[in-house]
Amino acid sequence: MIGILGGTFDPVHYGHLRCALELKQTLGFEQIRFMPAHQPPHRDVPAASAAQRLAMLELAVAGAPGFAVETIELRRNGPSYTVDTLLALRAELSSASLSLILGMDAFLGIESWSRWERLIELAHLVIMQRPGQSLSAAGPRLRALMQERLGDAAALRGAAAGCIVLCPVTQLDISATRIRRGMASGEDMRYLLPDQVIDYIRREQLYVCAISTQ
């Protein structure tokens, strides 16, 4: 069982890492791959370069059992459409159980994604559910898909793709925006992200002019 957690990771922080660990423990993933996007279709261009975001991720997961970095989107030019990524990963992994890990907000907006209906054919969808979050804002097609495809950890193990699993995770109020601005203003960002990532940001002089609102 492999889980794919995508994002800009600009920078990676403990909000990402803690949720991934809880999913690994709760659902039994053998591996969770952190997948930095090259050019996110729904977001501004990241402040750090692709190479810098990759370096920070590699530092963050070094030595962590079952954590790895997936570079497939960084190796492609143009926007990082998830459906294309899953098509490529499915070709690589054959019939292995593959899960796309999403936050609740991303899942509720998934109908705006390119060829979103194909995602469930290529992978399971694992939805991170933080305290207070619900599916009440889901549209009718998404609600129908949930009713048809809702499963559990056993369903992830029993098939290569096709299920939707809700998994509660701890709410950590950490944002990359807050970290970028804090680093720019000289604040101490310890305990929000790994020390080795902080050291890298300082060496590379990243986020000196952190004006992004992401």
C-alpha cells in the first residue's frame, strides 16, 4: 500500500509530517511518498524553486521509516495535473494499492480538477478529516460518489483503486505562509518545521521577501 501526498511544500512543515505519520499508522501504508508539484494549476508559483523544495523535503524525511519523496511531477514541464501523475504512477506500480491523500478542502473542490472523474479509477482517495470538518458542502455528484465508494482500511488493502476513505487527523495550526513570513521577519520558527529545514532556509536565504498570501 502506497500513499501519495502532494503539495507545494513551500516549505514542508510538521503539519504535513504529522498527518502523514498518523495516516501511515492508522491505515497501514507501507510507504507514503511526499510529491512536490512543479507548477500547481490552482495556486501561485511557489516562492522556493523546485530544487529547493525538493531539498527541504529530502531533509525532512531523511531516516523516517516508510517516508519517501516522489519527484515525478518535478520531472515534467508545465502544470502538474494529478490525473496525469496517477496515470504515470499506475503504469509504474501495476496492480499495487495506490492512494491519493487529500485535505478536506481539496476534496470538496475536486470537481474543478482536470478529468477528476478518472482519479478514483487510478487510485483510492484518502481524505484527511480534521476536527470540525464535514462533507456538508459537497455537491450532489460528490455526495453520490461518496455513497457509492466509501470504504475503510481493509478496502485499501483489498483493491488497487476505487475507494474513498475518511481518516481523522490531528489539527495542527501551522501554515507555510506563516513560516515564510516569520522567516522573513527573523522570528524563531522552531517546533513548526524540522531544524534541518530551518537551517537550509537560512543557508539559501529563502523567503527573505515573503509577500505571498498562500
